[in-house]
Amino acid sequence: MKINEKNNSLDRISKYLSYVLLTGSALYIAVYLVVVFFRIRHPFELMWQEGASVDHVIRMLSGLKYYDSPSIEFIASIYTPLYFYLAALLSKLIGIGFLPLRLLSFISSLGCFLIIFLLVRRETGSGFSGFIATGLFAATYELSGSWFDVGRADSLFLFLLLWAIYLLRFNESIKPYFFAGVLGSLSYLTKQTAIVISLPIMLYCLIFNKKAFFFFIAPIVLIAGLGSIFLNYIYDGWFNYYVFELPKTTPVDIKYFINFWPIDIIMPLPVAFSMALFYFFTQLQKSNKKTFFFYFSVSAGMVVAS
């Protein structure tokens, strides 16, 4: 009888904690949406790069070269240009300013929410777990510098990359692999960091799905590879200078490199970080190593990129 009472008490505590997690996740998501509602039409910069982002869009719409020799009037960003092309297209529809850039980032962040939910739900078989994972991502909004909805390429880059990862995880046929390759290429054309994350994922695909590997790598070669050569050609070599050569000159401060993990990751997210390590450990113990190597490849790429 006492054992049953103890089990009932534990069940009640478990349900209570589940409701707390569910409520907390819903609140973080709701707060993000409310904050964006008030921020998205703010007439001034939300962070220092937004004004430059608008200048990039204006330059595109004016028919001037995006990548060109540096001048007092304009210096291009060090990123690949897809985000700015899409922002320019959106600016034609709703007007030039911060709004089209923020709107593009906001929609992309919602795409990240959706992919995270679908990925975790599919992996765990639990919609509850998917919602908690989405809430955890929303909770990092302030921790990460509130960048989800600003006029930067990051949210679009991450959305396209997560979509590609989702397709590769739960499909082994040719079409999803091909579409994943297209998405990975578009992610690279949004921010070149994607190619660093994609390399270990390519190795995973080569090892575990040789038949479909070609259809994953082909669009990357055609869109990302030949696309870069084409962009470098039409911009007279300045594409390569801004996207690859200039970032190499950025000095690396070892202090930030060391502090990144304890201060930016482990201290704010001790439970999530511990559970991620535990998940890898449990997957390694299982006879099926495919899941372990998939997430190890994705994580390795993201860690190196960070």
C-alpha cells in the first residue's frame, strides 16, 4: 500500500513538473511573439548592423554592384548575399526600411521553431518533448543577443540548415537528399558558415547512405560551388575577397574562445547541456550507431562553426 502511495505521489509530482515545463515553454514562445510585435516596426536600429543591412538592400535596388572595391560610400558585408537579395525583393513589395529585413528574419525564426518541434517530436514520438524543445530555443532569445528578429542573415541561414538536417535524418531516398542539398546550398549562400557545418554531415551521408550521397552532394557542387564561381566572376573577384579572404584577417581572441563554453553555454543552460551529453552517451551504448553518428556529425559541425 505504501509503495502504491509513493508511486502515486511521484506520478503527481511528475505531472506537476510537466505542466510547469509546458507552461514555461508556452510563455517563452508567447513573450517572443509579443516582443517582436513591438520591435518589428521600431524606426531605429535594434543592433548596430541593421543600418548597414538596409544600405545593402538600397544598393541592390539601385542597380549598383553589391561586391565592389571598398570606398567611403560603401563596403560590402563579409557574408554571402542571399539574405540581402530576398530582403531587396521584399522591400520592393512593402517598402525600403528595417521592416522587410526584420520580417524575413522573424518568419525564418518561426521556421526554426517549427523544424525543431518536428525534429524532436519525430525523434522522441512525443509532441510534448517537441514543444519543450521549441520553448527552450525561444528561451535563448535574450541569451543569444536577441538576434532572432533583427535585420541579419542568421535566422534565415539557420532555418534553411535545420530543414536540410531534418530531411537527412528521417529520409534515405533520393528526392529528400537532393532537396536537402539544395537547402544546404541556400543556407551557404545566406551565410558561408553553413559549409563548415555541412562537411561532417557529408561524411555521415557518404558512410551511411552511399546510394543517395551523390544526390545530396550534386546540388551543393552546382549551387554552392559553381554559384560561388559565378558570383566571383560577375563581381570581378570581390566576392571571394569579402566572403573568404576578409574573414581570415579577423583576429581570434583566445579569451572569448575559452569563455564561450562555460559562460555562454554551460552556465545559462546547465540542464540542457547535461542532457545533451547524456543523450550522446546513451546513443553510443546502443547497437545502432547511426543515430549517434548523425547527431555527432551535426554537433561537430556546429561546434567548429561556433
